[in-house]
Amino acid sequence: MELVTLDDVRTAARAVHGRVHRTPLLSSRSLAERVGAESVHLKAECLQKTGSFKVRGALNRVRSLTPDERRRGLVTVSAGNHGQALAWAAAAESVPCTVAMPASAETAKVTASREYGADVVLKGDVRDAFEECFRLRDEAGMVFVHPFDDPAVVAGQGTVALEILEDLPDVDLVVVPVGGGGLLSGIAAAVKGLRPAIRVVGVEPEGAAVLRRALDAGEIVTLEAIDTIADGLAPPYAGELALAHGRVHVDDVVLVDDDALIDAMRFTLERAKLVLEPAGAAAVAALLTGVVDARGGRVAAVASGGNMAPSGLLALLGRPSRG
């Protein structure tokens, strides 16, 4: 499989320039002290348009459409963040868009996708949502935009890395949440293309370890069951692109449990004043639990998203901390 390259990411950066936010890289002395790092910086993609990094890849993909594809319209499947991002990007480019979501999708994410301009179809669990998406693609002739296994989407997500390296050129560890692996693939391609010595580590929930399982097996593994609070990191399988990039560019993929995600959400709210959803807190969770060794390093952790209803946020943060 052909990998996304640094040139692809730079092309994507030109395509989205001025259309998405250049998010801040915020230092956290308290987190650095907790993990024994020289410094830790949080790439605040929770402050991005539509509330997550996903808009970078979505806009790059939409801007690459042919005139015929624009007329046919777009369809995708999403737990929420990719759906919101594609809805926004499609509306910005005047392209029709439909998003299939699991029936359990968070209400706030469904509402936001609709308000950005998409038609939203709710269907069963995540597998049912994928099937509905493919049905719409086949029956209506719509263009399927994969949430993570599309080279243009991956290249767009990689623009996060270009900004990190511009703001922190001496970084030596980048920690990235992993769902289907599009963000990790794009960041790894850009980082290794510019500075191969920088470590790139992905973080998955224990209950949705799709890329870790795929790397261990040497092939894509579809999970029979998903068990995590991080809906943004819970596809049934990792992408072929993620597996290919993981083999070549990623130094490790580690796992954290849901309690660690909640503790990381609480920490970033209290100390960094950032509101993160569970998926967005995965990189911080890996640092706090020590499954990623940050001692003595200069670290960038991607805070990938903050789309969560206040009621859900309060319910999770109200759980007892394990200390």
C-alpha cells in the first residue's frame, strides 16, 4: 500500500490554510512534573473548528472532489466528530452530505452534524451504521468519505504535526490518540518525514484496541465487541492505511483503560483548563499512567477533541478518582 508522504501533508496544509484554526500548543508544567518530563505541551485540537482535529482531513478531502463527485454528494459514517467535520466542510464547499451514525451516538454530536448542514441517519450499532452508509453509497451513487482510511483525510490530519514541529522544533516525543488510525498515520508520516528520530506513539482504549491487535496479528482485525467510554476511539477495525503506517512510522501503540481516560479529563480540566472528551484525553492518560515513558523528554500530546454534552461530562468527572 502506498503511504501518505510529507509532500502530501504539505499539500493538504496549503488546501486548508486559513480555513481551519491553527490551534495552540500549550505548555503544562504540572503535567511535566507529574511524568518527569523536561516539558509537556498539549496540542489543543479540542479548540479546532467543529471541536476536533477531524475538520482538517474532511476539508482536504472535500476540496479534492471532482465536479462530478460534488454533484453526487457525500456520505460517511461516524460516531460524531468526523460526521460534524464533514458536514461543516461539505457546507463550506456547497456539497450535499449525509452522515450515518449509530443510534447510540451522543445527542450533541448528532445535533451539531445536522446544524452544520448534513442529513443524519441513525442506525443500530456502529456496524449497522457502516452498512447503512454503504447502502446509501451504492443506491444513491454518493461519494463515500471514509472517516480514517482515506489518503486525503490522513494527509489533512497530518497538518497537526507540521504545526507542532513549527512551534516546538526540539520535540522528541509525540503522543497521539488512536481510533481508526487516520490521525496517527498523518502525524507519523509528517514527523518521520521531517525528523525520523522523533518518537511517535499511539494510544488506544483497552476495550477498542484495533490497531494494537492489527499490528500484533499482521493484518486487520475486526473486534466482535467494543467496550470503552471513548466513542471517538471505537471503530470496529483500524484502517489499512493505519496498519501500513504503523508498521513503518509508528514507534509503539499502547493501551489505557477508561478510568485513566477519566482521570486525564479531570487533570486537563483542573490544570490546563481544557475540556476534553474521553477520546481527546487518551494521550494525556498514557502519560499520567506511565505506559508512555516521558522521563527527561520534550513531549507533545495531542488533545484531539472536546465534543461532549455538559451532562455527560459531569457524569464522568463525578466518578471517584482512583488517585
